[in-house]
Amino acid sequence: MPRKKRTSKGRARSAAKSSSEADPAREIARMRGEIDGTDSAILELLDRRASLAAAIGEQKRSLRAAGGKGFTFYDPEREQRIFDRLTERPSGRESGHADGGASFPRGAVPFVFREIISACRSLETSMKIGFLGPQGTYSQIAASLAFGRSVEYLDLPTIGEVFDAVFRKRADCGVVPVENSAEGGVLETADWLLRTELKIRSELILRIDHFLVGKATDIGEVKRVYSHPAAIAQCRSWLAQNLPGVETVAARSTSAAAKATLNDPHSAAIASRLAAEVMGLNILRERIQDQGDNATRFVTLADTDGPITGRDRTSLVVSPKDSGHGLLKLLALLDQAGLEVSRLESRPSSQRSWRYFYFLDFLGHRDEPKVARVIAGISRLCDSVKILGSYPRAARVSEAT
């Protein structure tokens, strides 16, 4: 059988293959050239996205000037749909592309696109976001995961001042902790939700890893530990086992605690890794929280809550008329409607002894007919019902970056 003649194209491919096998450095240089070209193409597409975002911003301003409603510059529902669509998109190999090799890690997509969206949003409008400071708190981490880096952040000394900044419009939104998986509700946030008319616009659940940080170089040098009371409580067993008898000192925030150690060489703080990095502190021990899957739910405060997405949570504060059976009747209403309760927590009334407010979260949106009927029924059983907001549920537990 006669041998096939090799074409000039086939000889060239073979020579190129031999060359790349013989000279890996040349092949690396070639692929780096491709990466440079790809980076330029990505930047051109980002410029196109930015141009579209700026044009959308102009249209939104026109709608607002004409009295239109429903178009906001912060749209967490739209952002979540983008993340879902892109993370569910098949990789190059899964989609059957001939050149499908390694794919960009799907878990990294939300982090990359969070910053793309944040930068493009800044072309639509400038935003100020308040959080419990100083720099390095878990509230700052949650805020940056929600809004990205292309906004102006206000670090405020107390949770109450975060509420006040949004109420007085010094900030467009505020980010505050509302409950922890180990310690329950954050009392200061609960009290301010009762006092103001601000709404919950969105939520984020952040995994909380606590670190023992300070100027000390050895845990044996530590005579006192500073932190926010909630963080101290979340590390209670670890402290008893590893630092028995050591004084614990309450601080306004975990970063304020870290700051307190700067001039106290015999102290440490329970704080985030970010706080240690920001303040140049040593990490003496890592992940000292008692509960391995420790997490805190943060909420975004705004003037209004969100539209129906089909994956929502509604938060209420209620005060039943009948302290004995009113709560049972209220829960029965929710059960009969098939609405799943995700949180129920009491708070004493400041107006009458032995009367309570109940913070109640359940799945569903207040504008859905079934939910609206249940809320109307709850109102008949209660002296007061305050809707804190209906908003999209967090899609996942976020990790600090």
C-alpha cells in the first residue's frame, strides 16, 4: 500500500510540535503572548460593559426625574441573577468546545464579577455604605462582599450610628449583623430595627473565623483579651481551655479590640485576619471559635425593601395581644399557609413589664397574595406588627477573602 504524502501544512505542524517539545521556553513565551492578547480583549469587553452601564444610569436618572419608580442603582436581585447565570454556565470542556481545557474556577466567578459590577455601578452613581468600624471588622468584610470596592465606605463606631447615617442620608445603605449561628440575635441591631423605619434590602451570610491577635509573640504573654462581647461568647470554651483566668474586656467591635492591643503588649484581641493585617498585629492562634461552622447573618439597610424574586425572606416584629396563646395562634397561621419559619426570637418590651416583641422571619415575600393574607391575619392577633422588609435570601455562605 503506497504511503501518503505529507502536505506542507502537516510538515509545519509537526515541525512546530517538535520545536515546542524541544524548546519549552519558546512555547511559554508564545502562550504568554496569547494571554496578553486575551487580556486586551477582556479589557475591550469591560469598556463596552462600562459604556452600557453608564448609559443605563442616564436612563434611570431620566425615569426618576419623570417620577418613575422601580429603578434603583443598587439591585441585588439583578446581581444575583448574573452570578447564578455565570456560575451555572458550562465550562469549555463541558460545552464541547474543541479547545476546552482548563476552565476558570466557577467558585471565583462571583468575586471577579462583584468587582466588575461594583466598578460599573460607580459609573451609574456614587454610593456611600456605612458599616460598624473601624477598618478590619467582619461588618467591613460583609460590606465589601456585598458592594465591592468601587464605593465609598463610612466606618462608624456603633451599630446605632450606622442606622442613623442611613436614616439621615449620609449613607445610601448600611450593613449590620443581625444574628449569629452560635449566639443568636444581635441585641443592638434588634433594638434599632424597632426604633427606625429603615427596611432590610438584602442579606449576606458570612463564615466567621476568629483569630487571636496582638503585639505579643507568645500566647503565654497574654494577660487580658479584648473583643466585642459576641466574639468573646463565640470563643468561650476555647478561652477557658487555653487562657484560663485571663481577663476579658468588652470592646465596641472586634477591630476596636485589635486597636486596643497596640499599646498593650500583654494583651490580645479576638478579631478577623483582616484586622491583624490592617493594624500590623501577630496572629497568635487561628480559628479559635467554638463552633466550627460559625457564621453571622448580615443585612443591608435602605429606605425600601426588595421586589419579589421567588426566593425571598420576610422579617416582622410582632407583639401578640394574648401573651399566653397569641404566639401559638400566629405560628399556626404560618403553618397552615405552608410558610416556613426561619427565625423566632423574643425581646422584652421597654414599655410594659413581662410583655415581649417577637422577631419573626419566614420564607416568602409580603407582596405574594398568600403571604399578604397571613400578615393580615397576624395583624388581627397582635397589638402591633412592623414589617422590617422582604428581600432575597442569601444564596450561599460567603467566605472572607
